[in-house]
Amino acid sequence: MRSTLERPVEETPLTPEQRKRFDSDGFLVIEDALSPEMLDRLLAATDRLYQRGLRDEGLTKTNKWDLRNCIVEDDAFFDLLTYPKTFPLVVDLLGWNIKLITSHLIVRAPSPPDADEHWKGEGWHRDGGGSSSDMTEPHPRLFLKIAYFLTDLTEKGRGSIRFVPGSNRLMGRPAQGEGMPDPYGAVEIQCRPGTAVLFEQRTWHAVGPNHSEITRKGVFMGYGYRWIQPMDFIEIPARLIEKADPIQAQMLGKITHKTGFYLPKEEDIPLKKWAEARKAMQGVTPESSNGSSNGMM
Ligand SMILES: O=C(O)CCC(=O)C(=O)O
């Protein structure tokens, strides 16, 4: 097991422009995030699991196959957990009091031939399931996902994710003209394999048709505050936590006492030391939002 500060604090800083863009649009595109080797490993793992899924479960009505909590299925997904080109950006955006809340492999085969511009692989939504309708508006930023796209999405109409830029700051649904397929201002992300797209849970997003012959493949890793319930697992298997370094173990929800998610002791949050050393290096003073409470709940 590696110690926490073996991780270089200067790794992949979020630039002021990236922060501004994420705050303003609710998403951020990082091209060439994955190394060619990592991309190959992820594709190999995805293809293996997809073949099994096709055999055992088949595709849904929208020609999708997905696997929740994929991190337990292959080391390639585990190695995305604190991936050096992306994870530091999550820490810079959310702070150190975070953990993994979902790992989701999503494969979208070509859409049915009659899929028109209104057809959706996934309708327009905010993330967070019921939390999105339970919370009063405006919603706070609670978590974000990194979508790693593994196949070529450089052309439109390949089933890529669509966003409404700025809808992270909206109250309610984005406006949509009558009979229009998408809300005003919606954009479809076009990108090369190996691109990572960070988006926060408040940002309205959807998936349109895949008119190509290329089966779209993507892995979605979600990180949120440690006091949020994970979306697609109850507990991560001990074998993964045992092989994790301290920061990875925090991401996997390791705690040392009953109130560890709400009132963490130092040993529950090794990421704090790394994040604070990183902030000091960047010349940023600690934010009150990340001071974390030591009192009663
Ligand atoms: O498959 C996609 O591109 C989007 C998946 C999605 O809507 C989500 O992860 O919330």
C-alpha cells in the first residue's frame, strides 16, 4: 500500500479557466485524458463484460447495455478511481471530503433505424434520482461524474451525451420550444476516444440517437460528498479496500468509526492532507466550505 503523500501534490491542477467554465456551464471536456494504454485496457474490459452482458441479458429497448458498480469487475475500472489526469480536478472542484458514489459502464449500440431527432437513449434529466425532486431549488452541487468515452464520438449522431450549458444554475427544467427535440441551447459533445467529460449533478443532460455503426462505450465514475449514500453499491468488497492506497480507500468509503461519514477523524480522510498541501502549493487559503465539522450532528 502506498502512503498518501507519495502522490505528487502538483498533479493536474484545475486552471482558473477550467473552474470558470465548470461553474458556468456545469461541465468540462478534458481531451486525451486517458493514456493509450489505459484506453486499451478499458476497452478490453468493456468488451469482455459487454459480450457477457449481451449473452446473459441482451440490450434494452433503447439498445443499451449497462453495468452498475463496474469497479468491482475489472482492475482497469479500479485504476480510474484516482486517475492522475482527472481525479485531481475532482478534488479541486469538490474539495477533500469526497468518496466514490457510482461506477457505471454504459454501452449504446446503434439505435433502431426509425430513431428520429426526438428519439432519446436517455431523456433530459438531472442526476441524483429522487434527490433531484426532493430538494428545494436552487440545488447545491452535491456530486459530479466523469464520463470517459472510449469510442469515436467526433461526429454528431453517435449517441454522445448532450448538455444544456448553464442549466446547473437553473431553477427547474430548461426551456424547450413546443415540438422541439431538445431544450434551447442544448449541445451534443463531440470528442475523440480517451476524452473525459466532467459534469455536475445539476446539469441537465440527455442522450440522443446513435445513427452510426459504432457501438458507443463509456465509463461513468461519480464522486460526491462523503455524507451522501452511494448510488449503486452498499459496501465495496474488502478485497478492493485491502489493495487500495489510503486515498483510494477513502474513495471506496472506508471509515474507522460509526460517525466517520459525518464527523471524520483524520484517519477517515487521508485526502485532506494531500488536498491541503496542494492548496498551499497553489497559494489558496483553506475554504470554510471544506473546514468540516468536529461537533455534533
Ligand atoms: O450515457 C450517457 O451518455 C449518459 C448517461 C446518463 O445520463 C447519466 O450517467 O446520468
